[in-house]
Amino acid sequence: MVPLENYLVLSAIVFSLGVYGVLARRNAVLILMSVELMLNAVSLNFVAFAAYLDPNRITGAIFAIFVITVAAAEVGLALAIVIRLFRNRSTSNVDEAAIMKW
Amino acid sequence: MGAEQAWLLAAIPAGMFVVLALFGRKLPRGGDYLGILAIGSSFVLSFFVLADLLGTEEKLGPITKAIDWTQIGNFQLRMGTFVDPITVVMFGVVTTVALMVNIFSVGYMKGEPRYWWFFAVLQLFAASMLLLVMADNLLLLYISWELVGVCSFLLIGFYWEKRSATEAAKKAFITTRIGDVGLLIGIILLWREAGTFNIQEIIQHAEEGHFSSAYLFVSMCFIFLGAMGKSAQAPFHVWLPDAMEGPTPVSALIHAATMVVAGVYLTARLLPVFEVADGTTLIITIVGLVTAVLTAFMAFAQTDIKKVLAYSTVGQLGFMFVALGSGNPSAAMFHLMTHAFFKALLFLGSGSVIIATHHNQDMSKLGGMWKKLPITGTTFLIGSAALAGVVPLAGFWSKDEVLHSANSEWGPWALAIAGGAAVMTAFYTTRLFIRTFMGEPRDAHVYEQTKEPGWAMTGPLVFLAFLAVVSGLVVFHGVGKVLGFPGGITEFVFLEEAEKYSIDWGLAALSLLISATGIGIGAWMYWGNSTRRSTSLATSYPRAYDALCNKFYFDEAYQWCIDRGVLGFSFLVSWFDRYIVNDTGVDGSAQVTGFSGYTLKFLQSGKLPNYAMGIALGVVALAFAGILVRG
């Protein structure tokens, strides 16, 4: 059996990639994808811990399903916003959409 | 109708106040006849109360009636009326004088603006005073005490278009208020210890010695402070002369029957408690003596008729307090009654002069008025003689009683001081009469226009003059017997043991000598239109004369204290309010919020990566914080 540490390390790597993507990318779609990476890293953690700590209960798996559901909804909403942004500005660069400030 | 229904005496004028205040403006003649009707019925009812009281089995025993007012915790408050000889004397005085003043005002106030309002407040004034003298507990007494104060404020400031009148009204209200605070503190102190507001229960409590002596002394001093304020005793006397700004009938009412005698009444009512509290009677006597002498001096230099009379009132109130301090409420109430009659007469007489001369009340412009005003002049002479203490007018008997009680309680020194004040009273009364009514007219123009006013004004004068002549005679046993109270007034208004009135011939001769001396000096100085002697006296002692003219600088001293003390303190408070409370507290906190909002708003840059970085750094910071906290 693959030890737990491997899952955790993989999850950390994926999460860090997601964080990097959110911070470094300027394209709204890519940012959304990075967010998905982070969410998946967390889901992976949930499932791994659930399998290793208490295999008889599926709490972690249920949490993972919740996270996927929420992520789907979030992506649906966010992509709609991105489409409106693109229609209006002809760009999906978030730096160009910076007029909502003080 | 018996003494149980005594509350009607106050209720009728109070109800009439409401009627007149609401509808008086629309009624013909401002509803003055309704006012006279209301106070007249109180006047009539007071005789029923007297008859009822005289008919009681246990010889003038008090007749009480009370109802449950409210219940607070275990404390049951009962309000009611208490009718005993003191109350009945006050009933008689208040209703008689108020009725005369009402009738007189019909003539005096004719054509004045707010005529209806004047009559409305007169009703309320009489009602509050009647309620005050029949209250069986200190709380009800305090309520009516304040009502009297409010009415005096309204009436003194009746001509509120005149600045001096509003100032005088404020002065009267605030000066008496200082005493009222003392009274309230005293009432609360007594209640705290005795657990009741009922006057008779408090008296009983005190006589059984349940109060500690220091506690009782302090409480009674506070109570007496209230009496001093209301009765304008030194050093609170300053408001009374200024109260002359009100219409003259109001002065008559305030000085004779309502308001100022409230303090005398209160002290007489609580005299048993004062006597238990060691030392308070001496304080009362000294305050009375000081006031009597001080105000007699002040009256010397006044040229305004009404001001002279005002100072004489304060002085006579001083006499009443001397009698009370000497433990003789009968003498005090007797003097209160006779004084009420002749002082009301004098004030209404001066009002008659003022109307007759088209609002001239300066003695230096009058003179020789007797020829023009025979009725006013004659009645005024009777009033002056009664004030000066000429036998056999009312003032003689009551002043004799006061001197007698002062002598027997405190000895010759009190008699000497009171006698001195009496000499001065006789002197300035003589001066007042001669300067106004005798000699040659000093202002031909004023003299030409003078005309005797109508019956509405002369009628009350004649009636009061009659009372000023005969009311002193009730001191005699025979007169008392005919009227239904054998033993005369000295046995009628007793609190503990009755004392048979007997003329002390030596003292009577002395008091006759006193009034003769005063009148003699007055006549010598002012007879025959001559002011040569008085002017030479004034010029030889200019400093003394200045002090008299400026009323011993009391007003200036108070003004100084107010300027330095009150205004200085107010300045500090206003500085604190402006710079600490307002600028730092209110504006300061608003500015902190505003400034931090202005600074922090730049964090909202609108750039998505910045927010993302903020979130990431925040999570890292929270993670480090968690590690640090967990250790």
C-alpha cells in the first residue's frame, strides 16, 4: 500500500501549483483552473485521510463529493462572469478589469 | 358641608382656573366675575369649616380626612386634609384677602392685555395656597408649595414685555428655589427616619424622641431654609422688593395672604418638631430679628411706595419668626392675620394711588394726595397706623404679643432688638404716609390729573380698613366668646398648652412708646412738605445713606458671587464640554474613523492578483500564528 505521506506530498505539490497559478496568471480562465487545482488537492487530502485513519467510515469521501459539487457550481458562476467580461472588454485579462476600486 | 370637605375650598378656585384658562379669553369681561364667584364661595365655605371646627367635641380638635394615594413597596402614601385652628386662621386670611384682591383687580387691571389670564392665575394662586395650609402630609405641602412658587412667577412676570418684570420673576423663582431645595432635602431626611410624610406622625415621632438630636437638627435646618426662602428672610429677602414689578394687586396677594406667609405657616405647623430640635428656635429667632432690623433700615431710603411696603412686609415676617422662635405660634398666627389685613389694605391703597395718578409710584412726585383721594387717604392712614402699631388698631395687639413672647422666652436683648425694629417701622410708615398724602403736591401736573378710582377699588379698601381696625380685638376673651372661641385667639391657635391672654401693662406702655417714638421722629423729619432735616441727615452721613440706597449692597454681593463663582464654574464646564467632550470625544472618534477609512480604502485596488496575494499571505500569517499559539 502506498504510504500516506506520498498522498500528502502530492496534495501539497498540487496545491502549491494552484496557488502559484492564481498568483501568477493574468488570464481569468487560467486562474479558475488553478483554483480547481487547489480544490482537488484538498479533496485528495480528504480522501487519503479518510482511507487511512478510519476505512469503515466514508466521511472524507462525502466531503470530497461536496467539494466537487461546490467547485462545479463555482466554476459555472465564474465562467459566466468571464464570458460577460470577454463580451464587454474583448479580453479575459484580469488586469484590464480593474475599475472596481476606491 | 363640614371640615371633612375642606378640600372644596381649594378645588373650586382650581377648577375655575381651568375654566378661565381655557375659555377666559372668549368670555365677556374675561370671566372676572367667575373668578370672584369662585373665590367668594371659598370665602363663604371657610366659615362653614370654622363653625364645624368650633362645634367639635374635644374642643377644636383637628378634623382630618385622607385617602390612599399610592402604594410603593411596603410604603403606603396617604393624602388628605388636616383642619385645625391654624388652618382655619389661614383659610380666613387667604380667602378674605384673595376675594378683596379679586374685586380690586376688576378696577385696577381694567383694559390691561391678558386680563382674563390674570384672573385665571389669581384663582390658581389662591387654590395652591389653600391646599398648602390644609395638607396633612409634607409631600402634598411641597407640591402646593411649588405651585405657589409657579403662580408667583407667572404673576410677577405678568408684564413680560418689560424686561425688568421678567428679571424680577426669574429672581423670585430662583431665590425661593434655593430654599425649596433645602425644604425638599429636609422632607426626605424626616421621611427617611420617620417612614412617613404625615405631619402629625412626624411630630409624634419627634416628640417621642426617636430622632437622634443631631439628625433632627440638620433636617429642621433644611426645612427652615425652605421657610426662609419663601418668606424672604435675610439673606433671601432680595427677591421680594423686586417682586414689585408685578401688578399691585398681586403684590397685595403675595405679601398679605399667599406665598410669603407660607414659610411662617410651615414653621408654625412644624413648631413642635423645631422645639424638640435643640437650637433651631434660637436660629429662627435670630433670623427673624436680623431680618426685621435689616429691612427696616433698607426701607428708610426707598422712594417707591411699593418698595417701602415690600421692605415692611419682610420686616413684619421677621416679627412673626421671632414669635415662632419664642415658641408662641398663637402670636405668630395672630400677627400674620392682622398683618395680612393691613398690609393688603396698604398695597391696595398704593395701587389706588398708582391708578389715580396714572402709574406714578414715586413719592418724590406725590404729596398732598389726601385732598384728592379722601377714601384712599383715610384707609391708607388706618393701614399705616396699624402697621406702626397705634392703639387700638390691629397691629398694636399682635405686635404687643410678639414683643411679649420674645421678652418672656429670650429676655431683654430680644425685646430690645425687636423694639428697635418696631420704632423704625413706625418711622418709615410715617414717612411713607406724610410724603404721599400730606403736605403740598410736588408735581402739579400729576396732581391735576388725580381722581379717586371707582367703587371696585375703594370698596375693598374700606372693608380691609374695617378689618384692620377690629381684627386685633379678637385677642380679648369677650370678643372671642361672642364669636364662638372663648379665650380669644391666643387660646384658639395653641399647639400644646393654652395661655390666657393678659395685658402686660408695662409692655403695652412700652410698645405704645415705641410707636409714638417712631411716628414722632417721622413727623419731625417730614412734616409740612419739608425734607430739609432728612436731606441734611443724608448729606452728613453720605456713606451710610449710600449703603441704604443700595440696600446694603446685597444684590451687588450676590451678583459678584454669581459672576465669580457660577460663571467661573460654568466657564470651566463649557470649556470641558467644548474641547474634551465635543472636540475630542465626539468629533475625535468621528475623525479617527474617517481617517482610517480614507487610508484603508487604497487597499481596494481593484486588481485581482493583489487580492489573491492578500488571501495567500493572510493564510500564511494565520498558519504561523497558529503554530506560535500552539507552541
